[in-house]
Amino acid sequence: MSQSRTASSAATDTEEKYKQVMLTNAQLDNDKQKLMYEVDLLKDSLADTEEHTVQLEHLLTVTSRVWHTGIGFVID
């Protein structure tokens, strides 16, 4: 009887540990998905910022040319 109870107890412990591992795995997967979404948002924000930077660099170049050549006001 003692071995039966020990085996049953070990099986119950193992099952409980398995459930905990599965729960932890699900939580980690959810965290991973949230972080991947945040990374995608940051990538989009970076792309927008880079595009805006290119536009500003172009405006700076045009404005600089206008001031250096003394043309005056130019609408691009």
C-alpha cells in the first residue's frame, strides 16, 4: 500500500507541476506577443520619424540654397 500511495502522490505532484509549467508557458507566450506588438509599433514610429527627417533635410537644403544665393522666398 505504501508504494501505491507514494506512486499516486508522485503522480499528483507531477501533474500539478505540469499544470504550473503550462500556465507559465502560456503567460510567457502572452508576454512575448505583447512585446512583439510593441516592437512593431516602435518600428512603424521609427519609419515615420525617418521619413519626416528626410523631408526636413530636404527643406533645410532648399532653404539653405535660397539664403546662400540670395534669391529670397521660394515655395517648393
